[in-house]
Amino acid sequence: MAFQIRVPSSEVSLAQKLRSMTLPPKTKTKTTWSSPPPPQRLGVKRIRSSSPRKRKRNRDLDAKISEATSPQLPKELIEAEILTRLPIKSAVRFQCVCKSWRSLFSDPQFVKQHSTHQNPNHRDCLVADRSGVISIQSRSEEIFSFRRDREYYMIGSANGLVCINYHNVLSLWNPAIRKSKEFHIPPLGVGGLVDMLGLGFDPISNDFKVAISYKPRTFDPSGYGYAVYSSNSVSWIHYRFDDPVYEMLISKSWDSLNPTTMVKDSPYWTCSAIVPARRNYVVFTLNVLKFDATSNRFKLLPRFSSDFDVGKIFKVLNMRDFLTLMAYEPCITGRVDVYSLDEDKGCGGFWSKIYRFGPFDDFWRLRDLEQGFKYGDEVVLHGYSKIYRYDQKTDTLKCIPGTKPLTYGDCYTYTPSLVFLQGMTSIYSENQSPPLGHHATTPQRLISSLLRQK
């Protein structure tokens, strides 16, 4: 059965009208970009060819296109906020990027800003002379070492530079950038003998200074004096001692030619003695002499005195960048008394006992306190062919990995930096390419310069 649907007449007439209508002709619409148009090719056509000249032209073209389309950071922002935060190793490597960066990394103002942006814990190291091996070590590892010649030795470290002496030749050496500058000790008068030798740094004038105290072979009051070398003026100036220092020098014998320790980039020498006080009673005394690189003067600091016990050891070191003296007995029940000299207080400062720590396990085995770290409470000890660091806050004793079981000599705080002095040259020969971080042999240029007699 078929069905038939009837459409109203009104709807039929509407459908007929729609069929009779004609659509307007199609027109091209202009496309609007929602994003910037693609970069132009700078009017240069890229040429596909294997010719070296044309390949170079293509590379230049790609460089121009990249420069025109890629965003660029301001030069001032890169230098002030990015490059100043580079680690030391990266900054040394990036000197090869371009000439402008090479000169920038040698600029004293940039070096100063770079030092302020570095993490203190990463820059807190020690440099030590251990049985003929000069090594730089952090809290966790030995990061640099080389065997030195038997006849030259280290005399100090200040603001990233290490001073090394061989007879009448001195070298200011920056291990971080592997550059060194050599100069000679001046004439010290007729028969003058070197009495003390130290390195200092003047932060006001940004000047490294080497001080040499000398004395006559025979007693002659006019033969005592000292000379100061300035890295800025590249010259020596001779001075006379103040009366208190002069009287101390002619009456005492100092413990060592080299500084006992260095604090705030200033060298300190000590003169210790056991003085009888009364019947069956003796006193330990310690005289301290400091060279101030800002005023070019030797200063005599307040004397330290303490009751003396047989077997008690006194050690002067740098702890948190303060001159610190530790008195201890290396025994199972031994404790360490810590004294500090605050020079900012009146009358040149005074010694005060600040705290005591210990005893701790195996302290009686570690007979020698060597040095303290600049930014922390750790002290370095060695004994039984091992080197340890003891943290007083956490009361933990940890062995420093990678350190060799050798006897310590001089030990100073060391802070890596990008310091560059005019006249510095590379201490590595052309065919020597040492790896970053560890060097097993002595730099050849440093050896030849220190062993060369002029």
C-alpha cells in the first residue's frame, strides 16, 4: 500500500523560490595571518653547490637569517648576570670563545664581581706542601696536586695566588688559570740574610705584595730592615722596622721563615717559648707578628700566655677567617681549647677563649692539627697515614678521599679566583695538555723558571 505525503502550498512556493535564486560568484578572500609572517631571506638566494666558496656563502646566509630572527640578550646582562656566575673551570674554558671574553675575564673589576657571586663552600680550599707534593684539596677531595722540586717551596696563598720561592727567584702562580709571573729578590745589603718571607694582598688598591725581612750576618743594628714588592708598580721598596718590632726581631728566634698561617690574606709569623715564671712553674708564651699589606708595616700583636703542661701542643691556624690558637693533648680524654684574637677591638685586640670541643673517637691517633677552613668550623688533622676533617658542629670525623698519606709541611687557606697580573705567562708547554681538575706532574714552565738562575 502506497502512502503519499502532501506538502502545504505555502512550503512548496518557498522551495520553488529558493531554487530560482542564483548564488553570487565566488570571490577570493584575503588570508590574514594570526602570527608574524615567515622571515625574509634578506634578498639573497641560497645556492646549492658543493663548492667550498658557495658553502661558505650559505653558512654566512644562515648566520644572517639566524641573527635577524632570533632574540638576543643585552651584552651588559650577559656580562654582569651570567658570566659572573660561571664556575671557575667553565670561566677558564670560555676564555677561548672570543677575544672580548678573554679580555673581560682578565679585568680586575670583573674578577672582583665573579668572586662575590661564587658559592663560598665551593671556593673554600686548602693548599698544602706535603713531603714535596703541593696539593689543593677541598672538604671532599684532592682536586690538584703535583710534585715539586726539592729546592723550592711555598710561602703563602692570598686571593687565589700562591707564592713559591726558589733561592732568589719568586713566582706568583694562579693554579686556576694556570699562569705565573716570576721576579727576583732585590739586593739585601752587604751580607744580608732573608729572615722572613710572606705574601699579602691589599684589597683597597687591589695589589699583591711580597714582604722580605732581612738581617745582617753579624750583629749590626743598621743591617735590619725589610723590602716590599708591589705587583701594581712592579718594584721593590725598602723600609725600616718600628722600634717594638725591631726589639722583638733581634731578641727572639721565630719559628719559621715562612708564615705560620694566613688570615684575611695577611701573613702571620709566630715565636713560641717556654718561660719560667716561679719555682717549679713554667708558662707558654706566643708572640705573633703580622704584615699589613695596606700600610706596608709589620705589626706586633698581643702576646698569648698559658700554663704549660708536658705533652700539650699549641697550634696557630685560620678558623673562619680569624686568627685562632688551639691547645690540646693528643690522648683519649684530650680536649681542644680554642682561643681567638679579635684585632678589631682596642689595643690591637686580645686573646680570648671562645669554646672547647672533644674528646672524640680516634683523636689520640690524630696528633697534628694542620689548618682550618675559611668558611666553616672544620679543621684538618692527619695521623697514621690518613688525612681527616673534623666538623665541630656535627661532631663528625671524615677522611678526605684521594689524599695521599704524606707528612704535612706548610698549609694555608686557598680560594680559587680568576686573578690575572700583567706579565703572567702560561706555565704549560705547547705539547702539554693537562686535564681539568687534576695534574700529576709539575708544570714544565714553572719548573724551568724557578730553577733558572739569572
